[in-house]
Amino acid sequence: MFTLPDLPYAYDALQPYMSRETLEYHHDKHHLAYVNNGNNLLKGTEWEGKSLEDVVKGSFGKNAGLFNNAGQHYNHIHFWKWMKPNGGGKIPGSLEKAIVDAFGSVEKMKEDFIQAGTTQFGSGWCWLAVRNGKIEVAKSANGESPLVSGASPILGCDVWEHSYYIDYRNRRPDYLKAFVENLVNWEYVEEMYVAAAK
């Protein structure tokens, strides 16, 4: 069974970059809907009782309804943890080294990440992911993630309109820049990087 996690901070903790109203709608309505729909669609399938990652990978291309809701549930569980009050700032050493190895500089990684999110047509996500031990930037439609293409996501930003429209209207690049510079919880990204790079 999927369950809605509590936010790891207060609803107003990410202001002015993400408002209380956005978090109330995004967490309490959108994420809850993925949980409820996912639970209904999971019943009686071969994936009942499996881990969320197994449900996401297993249902991809086989059960679109279940995949969309399970995929979004997986993405959002991490999305809340990928942000923190007073986020952004210095990237922990081992992660910073891996980013520089892959992109040449932290700034280039940020540019590529923002570009991926800006150019994702319609709803979707932009990502940092680990593939074969190396960090790459990716983007995906709807509820897909690098999980379904054999990579491990370590940072994702939701570019569905409900994630930013209340605060930024149609200015998706401004939202992405604010996310990277002021919201990212790089310690959690490093945790996921260390787990993925094993």
C-alpha cells in the first residue's frame, strides 16, 4: 500500500521560493491523489506487496494507469526531500567532485539541469541521475523517471504546472533557477548518489 508521507518541513518553510499555497495543493491534493489512485490500481495485480521501485519498474509499459500513479508517488516522495529551507549553496565534497568529473563544473551542471527542465515539453521532470557510475542530466515526460531507463535518479525537479504556476505563472526557467539556487537539499542528493554509485 502506498501512503502519503508528511512534508519534512512546515508548509511555509520554503517561502519565498515555493509558497504555502503551492505546497498545500501539491502535497495535500496532487500527491494524495497519486497515492489513492495508485492503491486502487494496485489491488489484485502482480505487483501487490512489492516495493515501490519494483512496482514502478514492473508496471512501466505494461499497466499505464498504475505506472503513472506509482511513478508520480515515487518521484514526489523524493521531491519533498530534495528540498529544504535555506537550500542550495555548497555541494558536499564527494558529490561535487563527481559533478565536476561529469560536467566540467558545478555551473555547467546547473545550466544543463535548468535547460532540461525548461525544454521538457508539457508535463514532466528534469533529473540528475547516475548511470554506470557517472552523473548525467535527463528529462522525462509525465511520471517517468530515470528508474525506467536503467539509471538511478539522485535529484529531480517537477515541471508540471501545479508545481510552479501559483508562484511563477508561466515563468518555468525562473522556478528552476530558484529551485537549484535556493531549495535543493544537496545532502540528500549526496546520500542518493552514494547509494547509486555503489
